[in-house]
Amino acid sequence: MKVTVVGAGNVGATCADVLAYREIANEVVLVDIKEGFAEGKALDIWQKAPINLYDTRTVGVTNDYSKTAGSDVVVITSGLPRKPGMTRDDLISTNAGIVTSVTENIVKHSPDAIIIVVSNPLDVMTYAAHITSKLPRTRVMGMAGILDTARYRAFLAEALNVSPKDIQAVLMGGHGDTMVPLPRYTTVGGIPVTELIDEETLNAIVERTKNGGGELVKLMGTSAWYAPGSAAAQMVEAIVRDQRRVFPVCVRLEGEYGIDGVYLGVPVILGKNGIERIIALDLNEDEKQLLETSRGHVKEVMDALDNINAAKA
Ligand code: LMR
């Protein structure tokens, strides 16, 4: 299996590293526009192979998409990260141009690839990649739900003093402050979380999760990379190994949850064809309302992108 990761910054390099050391692909091509940057990162990861004992070949290229030809999966991490004081939506005009041009190059050389978008604002960059690629919606998706759920699970594990492995959770909606963690679907070793934690602590964890990316931007002056890069690699693994894992993934909804034409995180089954199935949960009225707020927000940013594109045309 051949996987391309576009963008050799922190997120892209972390993703490539996980893909390599977990031998998720035989070949990983790392692409960047900065001369020598991807080559250097790929070489460094390759030189780690004899230490960490893997044989995945990592190759770096400067903007040469011919080397990505025939990729089975492509992860797009390119674009600017946000800085303290910015929202993800502030990145839209710069990152939309980048994601659009990267997608054009990807589809030209790997028409059969499945595309995973990681760039922000995530839901709208997934929209940009999808309309540019003209691929079926099952093959162009965004990574955010695994990351947001991981943050939620990590905070819960800390509060309950249990292993994060035993926390299962679903989270829906856009990758931003309007995301919808679902305590009703959260379990700890099969036990509903509400039986183990008081409401106030749980609500505080939900709020912390919603601001999870911002918390890290504030601490580091730039956005996170270990969890985002690993989350993208986990999606690649589910696809290349046809694992049929159940993850929250951003996809264009076409009637599911009563929503049409908006890109939102929903639980899906991920396998060799990309999104094998979208799982429709029976949400209660409160959850439906939260999802509707998230839909409204993402739609606004999608409209902003349409206006940017119309002004350019
Ligand atoms: C994240 O959640 O870590 C990413 O979306 C990056 C960001 O700007 O928060």
C-alpha cells in the first residue's frame, strides 16, 4: 500500500512517522512546498527504522506530485496552523487555496485514492477537497472526530483514574466550539459514564473538549500535532487494512440526520472503500438541537468559502 501525506509540518510528519513505525503502509511519500523539508523529515523517519524495527519506506519530495502517483490513500495536512487568538475559521481564505490546489494535484496522479483532510477549518476544507476532487463522498473525508473524541476520552480517563483504552465515546458535528460530545453514548468498560461521574464534572469535561485545540494553541503558540497526526494515521490504517472501524468522521451529509449538503462529523464504518456506511443514531431533542447549531455554523463557513470562490471567478 502506498500512502501520501501532503504537508511535512508537525501534523504531516507525525502522521508519516506513525504510518511508518506501525507499518501501516509499505511506502509513505511526504510532500511539502518548502525545498528539502519533506526530504529531510522522510530521511529522518527512515533512519529511525533500524532502531524502531520497521521496513516502511519513507520518501520526501518538494512539490513533485508525480512521485505520489498511484497512492491508495492521501492525507492532506497542508495549510497554516492557527496562532493564539485565532479561530480555525480565520484560516479559511489561505488554506482553501492550498487545499484546492493540493487536491487537484492528488487527483491528477492518484485518481483512485481515498482522501483524508486534516487542514483547518476542517469541515469546510473537506468541502473544498470534495468539490475539487469530484470523487464520491465516500472517498473524501475529514479527520476531526477521532481527535476530539480522543481528547474527551483522555480527560475522562484522567478524571476517573482509569485507562483511556476503556473509554468509548461518540462525538458529532463540526470541528469547533459547536462540536457535540454525546455523554449518552459514552461508556467506561461498558458502563455508562453517567454512572461513574457527576454531572458537573462531566459538563466541565465536555466544555474542555470543545476548546481542546484552543487550549493547546494557547500553551504552545501553535496548534497540536501528536494527537492529530496519530488520528489521521488511525483512519489510514482502518482503510488500508479494511478494518471496518467505527469512528466519527467528517463527510458530506445527504439526508442523514435530516441534513443535506453540509459537511459534518458523524459516526461511520471505515474500510477499504472509505466510508462504508454512515451510522444514523436516534438523537434526542437536546442532541438534535446541538447538531443543528453545529450545522448552522459549518454552513455559514461553507457559504463564506463559496463567496471567496465566486469573487475569484
Ligand atoms: C486541533 O484541534 O488540534 C486542530 O484543529 C488544530 C487547532 O487549530 O486547534
